[in-house]
Amino acid sequence: MSKALIAGVGMVPFAKPGRSDPYNVMGTRAAKLALEDARLEYAAVEQAYVGYVYGDSTCGQAALYPLGLTGIPVINVNNNCSTGSSALYLARQAVESGAVECALALGFEQMVPGALQRQYTDRPMPLEAFFEAAKKDGFEEQKGLAPQLFGAAARDYRRRFGLDEKLLARITVKSRRHAAKNPLALFKDQVTEEEVLASPMMAEPLTRLQCCPPTCGAAAALVVSESFAKKRGLDARVRIAAQAMTTDRAGSFHESDMRKTVGFEMSQEAARKVFDAAGVGPEDVDVIELHDCFTINELISYEALGLAPEGEGEKLIADGDNTFGGKWVTNPSGGLISKGHPLGATGLAQCYELVSQLRGSAGDRQVEGARVALQHNIGLGGACVVTLYELAI
């Protein structure tokens, strides 16, 4: 099997709920931008995988039909916050298997203001096992679902290793600084550690400025085979060197470890598989887009991805090794906290950023000499997708 290439990427500016186009308009626009970037017509696409979390069935068709009624398979994907990367995973798999030569991965979300809440009250929630795990640490559903889970993870981390809340707040400060150079990011205003810590408490110790905002947006990627790229004269510089998807193991629920409940073990296993398959290690990576839905998850993810030993992620922050001038640049886009987190689009927005970085087209936020990029995207419920990109030439 030949490696899958990313021939084109597209992304629309992320916006607050109520200030964006409808989901179908955003989706059409992102897909069109990816096609334009690849210099391809929609008729060349053989399959499409379209991700979103909140919406009616066949929203994918509604977004793609304006590009052409070509009769191709359109597969709608929902894997919570890892939805966009799940669509990319399926597109990559279709291309590498030889089933198709050109597949489109598209993700979008039209969200509503406020913390995520339960959608249906007449049926079991998929996350009930996660909430049961969190109840051991004082979980209160009325305070918001995701903040409570990650707040519990932060308290668990603090009990195990200690936790410097100023260093945790510094993740948001770094995130805003990076987002200021990203014209597609939602929050570009700079903040201080003191302002982060003084913002309203959401789930102790996480304040509002340490939580990703509800966001609307869309992003897309065109995945093609090497032979297709050569035949069409496409940009073949960026390829997927390795990719892995994992789901929960027993540790997520039965080890009283909230880090594992919110994805540490899934992330650790996916990263291990990717590094083994690509024959590289964390030290070979130049730039990283990781799932910073809350500041604590960025810290936990440093350790899950092998950037730091367990319990030592704070040193990465204190030494500045998570930003420009350090060992790695994490979330040059601004990440979920500052770029925004439209659930179905996030994984493909991460792809957009890393492809731009490897092409050397990221503008003021360019990571100098970037040749290897790592993407990490989780969804509670659960799934984790880790993707390693590299320059093919």
C-alpha cells in the first residue's frame, strides 16, 4: 500500500454561535477551499466522509450537493470531539487500501451558546459510565458535563503529582499568543495568568478561560494516492506517515484514574502505535496540534504523547518547551481554547494547520524548518485519533 497524501486543505474562520453561516454553507465553503487548494474539481472525488456531532441525518449530503450531484458515496460520521479526525481516518484508509484514489474528509459544526448539555432525556446517555466514574469526585451534572469531567481529572492529577495552577493558566496565555497570529482563530485578545485565574470558576480548578468555547466552523482535506497525485500533477509534499485510532480500555472506568477516564490511556496507546509504525519518536516531531479542550488536557496530553514523563508535564511549560523557541511548538493555531472547538471540524482544522506548517505557508505562526507534525484528537465516549504527517520530499 502506498502512503496517503494530503493534496488540499480548506478552512473557514471560526466564529461564536449565532455569528456564523449555517452548517451547510460553512461545509460547502470549506470543501470548495480544499478543492481549490488541490486544484481539483469535485468530480474527481470518489468518496466523501463528513463529520458533525449536532445535526440531522445526511447533513453531509446537504453540504456537498451544492458542489455537484455526482452520485458518490457520502458517509456521515459522528465520534464526538474526534469526529473530524475520524472522517480523516476513514478517508486515509480508503485511499491506502486502494478502494479509491481520491477521498474528501469534511467536518463542520453549528453550535449553540453555553456548556454542552444532555440532548435526550428519554434514553441512556452514551457517557453514563464516564459520569459514574466522575461522581466519585463530586460530579454535579447541572454544572456542565465536560468541565466536570476534566475538572475531576485536574484534581486527580493534583493528588498524584501536585499542580501549579499558574503554570496551568500559562497554557491559555500561550494559546492566545499563538492565536493572535492566526486569522482564522476565534479568540486573539491577549490575557495574563492572573486574568485566567480570576475568570469565573467552571469546575475547580478550571476557570472559564481554561475551557474551550462553543464554536461554529468547518474544515476539509483531500486525501489522494501517490499515483493519483503524480498523474494529476498535484502537490505531493505532505503525506500521512502513520495514523491510529483507539477506544477506551478498562482503565477508563475501573482504576479510579480520571486521567484515563478523559482519554490519557487512549492517547498513550494511539501515540505508541503511530510512533512504532513510522519508526520515529516524540523527539523527531517539530510541531504538534493536540486536543486542549481544557488546559488540564493539554498538560495530560504532553505526558500521554511522550513529550514528558508522567507527572513532569509542568516542566515543559515552565521551560517554554511547548512554544516557539522550545523543543516543540504545541498548538501554533491557538488550539481549541483560542482557535475554537466546533466539534466536527476540530480534527480537520488541526490537519489544516499542520499541512500549512509542513508546506511552510503558515505565515507569522510558521514553525521554522518543520518537517514532522503530530496531530492528537480525542472524543469522550470514546475515541482517540493520532496522526503523524511528514514531508514526502
